[in-house]
Amino acid sequence: MMLRTRSPYFRLVDDLLNDTRPWPGSLAAFENRGYDLALDVEETPDAYIVNANLPGISLDDVSVKIHEDVLTITAETSAEQREEDSRMLMRERRYGKFSRSMRFPTIVDGNAVDANFENGVLSVRLPKAEHVKPRQIPVNVAGNGS
């Protein structure tokens, strides 16, 4: 489970300030402006594992970056060309550029991050830094002074 370090109030304010959706009724409301990337994030004792479905997206259009413990995944897909004499009856498939960034609750080893892309699924493994992993501390028995 990913821990949130910020208060839900501050997240709500951030969401409000960063919301760039057009007002209902405006022409811009009907323009395709891309979409957010949904992620699954799993924590193991040694690493975080992030999975994202990217169906129909080429590996050349996917970017994975890590900078100061912030993972950023960016991808882009373009609309298919239509025949000139056709008209669109329904458009549910989205296209455009989308990006997602996240900071992890513990420090990750940025030099050991591993990303794989197979069958439209991006999987990123971010090992935790050695000094933040839980470790067993041996307890020594002190002499009894007799």
C-alpha cells in the first residue's frame, strides 16, 4: 500500500488548483485533451512494483524517468486517420499525451530501477535503498558480573 504523506485537505486543494478541465458547455469541453494514466502500485519488503496498462502504445512512445525518488511515466498515442468522406458517430477511445508522477514513502535505489514492457503492460520495479530496508539487529547477552 502506498502511503500518503500529505493531508487529504492539501491534496484536495492541489487537485482543485491543477484541474485544467474546461467549464461545462464550452467548446473546449468537447476537445480531446488526453487522459490520466491509471497505475497499480505494490510494495514488497525489498521494492515497489508499478504496473500500467498501455494498450496500443508503441515502446518508442513510452518514457520512464526517475529523479530524486520521483518516478515519471509518460506516453503518447495519436488518433487514427479517418477516411475523408466518413463521419465519426462515436468516439470513446482516447488519444493524446499523458503522464503520471509519484514519490515513494521510502528512498528507492534509482540506479537499480528496472522497467519491462510486454503485451501492452509496463512494469517498473524500484528497489528500496539498502539503508532503509528493515534489518534484524542482533542482541548480545551481557556478562552477569559474578
